[in-house]
Amino acid sequence: MSAAYDQLLDATIQHLEDLKSRGVRNVAVAPETLRALAQPPAKLPTANRQPPIEIPSAPSMKSEIRNPKSETGKPAAFAELQKRALACVKCPHLASSRKNVVFGVGSIEAQLMFVGEAPGADEDEQGEPFVGRAGQLLTKIIQAAGLQRSDVYIANILKCRPDTPGQSAGNRKPTPDEMATCIPYLHEQIDLIKPKVLVALGATAVEGLLGKTLGITKLRGNWQTYRGTPLMPTYHPAYLLRNQAMSEKRKVWEDILKVMEKLEMSISEKQRNYFLKA
């Protein structure tokens, strides 16, 4: 075999091993490439008959693999990402205990994206994020801002409900390893949607996204940046179910007002005065 063939083979193997180490499990290959690979080595081009083979650099190859949007459009890219997420078994203990993978819901053209920590029992049952009591409250917050759930995108860092062995009810916080394993799916969701603003719901979501453990009370209301996108940390809706003081509701609403201003949304006087004492 030619030296060019050996170089190309070595580079391909090395690149695929690198992708595998980053969690990539599927690589798109064009039909003509498969046909060429099926040919006997003797039929492959040699250095004497063809110009030297130019080996693509790793970044360009990665772009072709990880950004199918460029060739097939955003909906197809999102469908392919969801297909991979639904079949994921990277965390065997979560895959064996889940009922559904909770991928995300909403518009893939959304300017606003909400990120929570992980599905609960209701979400695991229905396969949709934020559908329980906390989710219903989140929907009311979205509607108070003049939007619908279908206008935004809602996702979690973890796509599977954290298993609760020995417990008949309740939820547990995702571990750092679980979040680190699953967050590449969220990265791809963000990269495809390209929202103008992200909202992190609760301390665990903030920790998973930013790695900060200062506490949500210190971080909420203060703009952060995540992967180049403005991010607003705020309380999780479940917190407001536990603490229904008007002052706490107002804090969350002030965070949402900042989000609306960042998105250059019109804000009525009535909206500005929500949850203020008469």
C-alpha cells in the first residue's frame, strides 16, 4: 500500500479515537465513501497516479460530524440529536431505571431558553420537562411575561430522572459525574437553537452550567455568561412552591423582567408591578 494511504488511515483512526473519547458515538459517512472503502486496496489511488492526498484537519472533520445543520437544516439536525439522546445508555443506572428520556420541549427557533437540573417523576412518566407542579408554575411565569411555552425552549442538564433506589417517592440531586456525562447533549441543543438569553432554574442548574457553588441567593439576578450567551440565574419554581412569600415571588419576577429587557420585549406597567405590595 502507498505511504499516502497509510498516512490517511493512521490519521482517520487517531481522529475517530479522539471523537470517541469526547463521547461521540455516531459518525455520518457518505454513500460514495462507503463504496470507496469497499474496494480492494489495490484499487485505491497511489502516490504515483494521484496528487498527494490532503488529510483534513481534525477541526474541519469535527465540524462536519457535529454540525449536520449545515447540510440538512436545523430540524433534521435536532431530530438526529434527539434520536441519539433517546438511545443513550452512558449512565447504565439511569438508563435502567428511567421510563423516558426527557429531551426537551419548545421552539427550536426560540430566543429564550430555560434550563433546569433533571426530570422528576412526572417528567419521567410523560417524557416532557417541567410538567409537574413546578412546571405548571413555570408555565404561568412564562405566560406572565407575555409568552407561551411553545415560544421558548425548556430543557434540563440531565435527560434522565436520577434513580432513587430504595425510595418510593421523591427526587435526588444529580451528581457532578452524571451532569458532566449528559451535558454535551445540552451543549448541542444550545448550539442549534442559538437562544439570545438562557435562564438557569435553581442552584443545581447553575452549578452544572457554571460550576459555581456560591449559592443561588447570591447569584440570582446577576447576569452571567455561558458559552457566549447571557445567562440569568434565578430560583427554581419548586422553591416558590415551598416558600410562597410575596417577596420571593417578586425576586423571581425581577429576574424575568431583566430577561425581558435583555430581549427588548415590551413591558407594561402592570407587568412591572407584579408581586409588589399594594
